Amino acid sequence: MRIREPVRVAVIFEPGKALRPVWFDCKHQKHVVRETTYRWRDYVGEKPLLHFTVTDGEALFELVYNLLDGTWTLVSQQAGS
């Protein structure tokens, strides 16, 4: 399901490593990230975006971090089976 909703995300920035989302809040519901299954970078115009496909153990989510303005967006959610 495509969403496109701003979300709060807690991340860990470790020296020499990629940033890692650890939880995010969507509609006042906290989702703890159990695993990042895939990550990639792309651009919309000159805007660099970092994409993270993560799971909370029940569903798969795509989170996007805008490197220019520091905002996070929940782009999609796929329910687990």
C-alpha cells in the first residue's frame, strides 16, 4: 500500500557505518525496526534520498530520508502473511 506520510524516526549514527533506523512512529503507533532488509540511494532532481526497507516482524515498510531537509517519509507498507 502506497502511503507518503511524514513520520518520526529514531536512528543510530555510528562512525564509519550507514545510519540505521531503530524505530518509527506512524499515527501514534511505535514500530520497532527488527531488521533492515534493503537500503539504497536515489535522487529526485537534485534532492538525494536514502531508502530503507524495514520490518517490525509483522509488516514490511519503506522509509525515505531526505538528506537536504532531514525529513522522513513512510512511503509504503506491506502487511505480513
